[in-house]
Amino acid sequence: MVITDSKKDCILDEGIDKIVDCLIYDYDSKDVIELKRLEDGELNKKYNVYFVRTKSNEYILKKSQNDYEAIIYEKFLREKSLPVPNYKGKIIADGGKTWFLLEFIEGKTLREGNLSTYCRVGNELAKLHCKFLNLDLRSKDYSKVMNNNEMLMDKLDKIENLINKGKTKTLNTDTIKVLKLAAKRLRGQPQVLIHDDLLPINIINNDKQIKFIDWEHACIGCYSQDIGRLLGDYKNDKGSLWVDSRWEEDILATYYQSLCDESSFEISWNEFKIDYNCSKLWNYANIVLAHIIKDWKLTKWYYLNYNSMIEQIEKLKELDGLKNI
């Protein structure tokens, strides 16, 4: 076995070679010829994720603090027709940490992408969501899956408590009222299994296929929340969006049309736009509320998302998106 990582880093996951052998043995030969820990030089991050090469195949081995992401892949994303890596299996190592094995997808994340690529993303995302549109997400099968609606209301309860105690002056009751209305609308619209962290760095493209990776935040939520995060999130605190805002309408139109083509989706374009803008609103609000609830320092990142949250509120008022809730 060739360890293409430093000895110091491998100590963090002592016994990784045994874990690799145990998992690979079920799906391949034990002839592992390369093991490399993945990192992001731009973000200066190292992950508990490894690239594994055998004589015949390539895999991704990932460690999670609990069994959650493995359950998402194993139970809900195992169908090979879905635009996600194929799940191979898992093992519970010493200390109760879960390691699971996925197919390796050749390609690059969408740090840089053009309009055509993002329209393909919209198309594939719609197909994925359509797989869950008509399922009973309240069944026992989904009992272990987080619920985004519950998380939104929990944050609002915490914020209201802080406001009542006079511990925050950056939010007022009118803003909270709009956030409640938007959350209520999202709860009442079609629910699917959402990725809930759909940034370009979690999308692999190799010109032949689009794959969505890193499902540790997956939860039940409104169908529009993934596209709202993808098109609304900022790359940095200088106001640069991950996705060019000039492409927004084309990407949305592709996603919406694919929803209509792939399912019995009967929401009008105007209603869809309201759902989308409610999702964008909560994309910014999640960051704002996290700063307040956790008492983080209010940085440029906070104010960037706060200002965008206020702009989204005004946009929803222009669309009359919340008056009938």
C-alpha cells in the first residue's frame, strides 16, 4: 500500500489501512495501491475523506461522526439512476465512528462553471427531487431524517426569546413576522429530500454527468430550498456569488420545466418564484440567525447576509408572496 499523505495526518485516523481492507474486501480485491487524504488548498481544509485506488477500481472513503450520512446514501440514495455517487457499504470502527465507501466520480467541482453547465445542474436537481415528490415523508422510513421545517421554527423560537430579553437589536418583530410567514409557506409546499448544503463545491461535473456529493446535511424540506441556496449563496464576504446572477432566470426556468416534465408538479411559474424567493430569504436568514443565537462576532459576512435578507423581504412584498398565508 502506498500512503500518499504525511505520516502526521494519517495518525489522525489510526488504523485506516485496516478499515480500507475491511471495506474494499467486500467489493474488490485487497490490492490497494494508493490511499490519499483529500484536502482543499483554497479553503485550507483537510477532510476525513480518502481517495482509494485498487488495481481495478477507484473509491471515496469517508468518515462521519455518526451514522447519518451513511443512512442517507444507504436508504434513500442507493438507486443507481440518481445523480449521486453509488454507495458501496459501511463499517463501524473503534470508537463508534462510521466509515462508508462510495464510487469515485472523475471530474471537478463547480468552482467555475458556465450557464450551460448550471442549466444541466438545474435539470438533474429537478429529476432528483421528483423521485421524492410523491413519497410519504412522514413514514417510519424517514423517522431518522432531519426535518428542515422543524429546524427553522426552532431558530425563530430562540430568536424571539432573545428579542424578548432585549439581547438583540439587529432584528425586529416585523422581520421575524416575515420569516415566520416564509417558513410557513415552505412547510406547506411539496416536500422532498433536500441536500441542504448545495454549493458548487458539492457538485461534480465531468462533461458527461452531474453528481451531487456530501449529503451530511440532508433533510426533509421544501423542494425549492436547494435551488435557493445554490443561486443565493455568497462565495466570500466581498459579495461575490457562487453563481453569476445574470444566469438566474435561465437556470430557474430549466429547473422548473424539468419538475413539470418529470412529475405531476402543478405549481404555476409565479407560485414557484415565490417559493424560490422564500428559500433564498431563509438561506440568508439561517446565517444571520446563527450569528445571533451562537453569539458570534458580527463580521462582514454577517452584514452581507443581513442586507440580502432585508432585500429578499422587500422582493417578496413586491411579489405579494406572503399575503395569503
